[in-house]
Amino acid sequence: MARRTIARLGEPIVRQRAVEVDRRSLDTPALAHLIEDMIDTMRAENGVGLAAPQIRESVRIVVIEANKNPRYPQFPSIPLRVLINPIVTPASGSSTLPPRDSISIYEGCLSVPGMRGRVVRPRSVRVQALDAEGKTIDEQWEGIAAAIIQHETDHLDGTLFVDRADPRTFCFSEEYEQYVPAALRVVDGSEEDTPRTEDA
Ligand code: ZN
């Protein structure tokens, strides 16, 4: 087990399309070792997810976990997941996303340290993948977990959140902490439909 260093924006590997994991390599020590290193690195860096290219392995594997994360204190607890060859499909097929079907988060990225920017994504996605044992995963993910898996699978295609963020929302972490109101940091469209009662 080992913590690895993170490839940052500008290093070519973070812009490359990662290759599928061959089913025959699923049971190998090398793959188990890589997944362990990804989990160790994600936890050591306070990430809520990590894609293999971020530790310079250009293969389609992501790990996700959230638990009282200091970088994203408002995130719910998400148990550790390992997803191999993930395919993420938005539930809503339309190209225009009604607010109620979207989630907007001031995202950050271990490969873009010290910056945040607001990204709007579909809030409900179908997630198909293999787990670490090679078992098939086919689930519907909602809300923050859906946003995280989209951020991570983007990495496998060389796409970073900076490509999707509204450029006028880009900010440094310190300014984010100081100036972005808590209510704007995560806006889950499904919750906007419920009447607000906090003014009462
Ligand atoms: Zn990232």
C-alpha cells in the first residue's frame, strides 16, 4: 500500500483517454495493488474520489468515498466504491437540463489544487461498471454521489472540471471559503422544488 503523487493539470496523462481494464486482469495482484494505491492516495489527499490517470495509470478505474471530508464538509457520507470500466448515463436524455434535474457544485480537483469552480451536472445518472471482484454494478445514483461519479469518469476521458465550470465562478480555495455563501456551494435542483421555510 502506498500513497502516490498526483498528476496535475498540464501533465499530458490527465488529458489522455484511459483504456478499458481487460477482464482477465481483474483477479491479478497488480490490479489489486493499483486499487489499494488509489484508495490510499484519495484518503491521504482528502479527496472524495480519484481516477487512475491522476496517479499516472491510464486505465478506466475510479474510487469514491466521502466521510466527514474537510474539503467538502457539506457532502453526505458515501461508502467506499471501486468502479472499473464505468459507464455513466444521465437519466434525463434531453440536452437542456431543467434546474430540477440538475445539481450545481463548486467543484475542486486534486489535479487542480487550490481552485474551485461551479459545475452544473445532471443530478440523476445510471452507473454501470464492474466492482473490484468483477461483479456487475448497475445502479441509479442521485445528487452529490451522481456529481462525483461524473467528475471521476470525466477524468477517464481526459476531461477536467475546468472544462465544464462556468469560468466566471473560478476562484481560489481561500476566496471560495471567504466569499461563496454556504447555500451556493451545493445546490441540488430536486430540493429547490420544496417550499423554503427557513424564513418563517
Ligand atoms: Zn478530479
